[in-house]
Amino acid sequence: MISIGANHAMSIIQGEIPAFLGFVKPDSIVSCGNQHTCIKITGNEIYTVGHSAKGRSCDKEKRFQPFPFQVRFPTSQVVKLVACGSEHTLATTTSTMFSWGSGGGGKLGHGDS
């Protein structure tokens, strides 16, 4: 995978020069939000990179995240798909859906938090 873009929120690795992300496999699923990206490598191997404010990257530090951060899921769940909104992320599994990030307006499906 090669990434390129503005990088003003560290959503990509190298700014205006395409960066090779060697850990991403050809069948990986990638979803881009406004200032963060979520990458599904294998069943439960999910990473986020970019702006983690409001919990959008599932990183409690609430900072810019220039390197991949692994999101942990229960071992009983196999993640099938990931999707990023502007300030939130969703992941579907074989039996349920997980959501995290900004919940304003109820967009996470579990209240306004």
C-alpha cells in the first residue's frame, strides 16, 4: 500500500511523498476518515493512524498518531469490515458491531458520548 495526501493531521506517514506501508497486505481493508485511517490486516489485526482526538482511533492518549496503533478486539470476534466517519470508527464482526470515537448525535449507536 502506498499513501499520499496533505498529512496536516498525520493521517499518512510521509506527507507529499508516497510512503510504502509494508505491513499492509493486498487483501487488507482500508477506510479513511477526515483525519484518521483504519486498516484491517487479518481477522482481528486492526490498526488506526492519524488524529486520535475524541477517541476516533481508539487510542486513549488523544493525540496525533503518526504510527499504526493496534485496536484490540475480543478473541471470540472476527472483524469483517471497518469504516471511518469524520470523528468515529465502526467495525463489524461475525456477530455484532463495535463503534468508538465521537458519539455526538447518537452516531455510535449507544448514546451521545
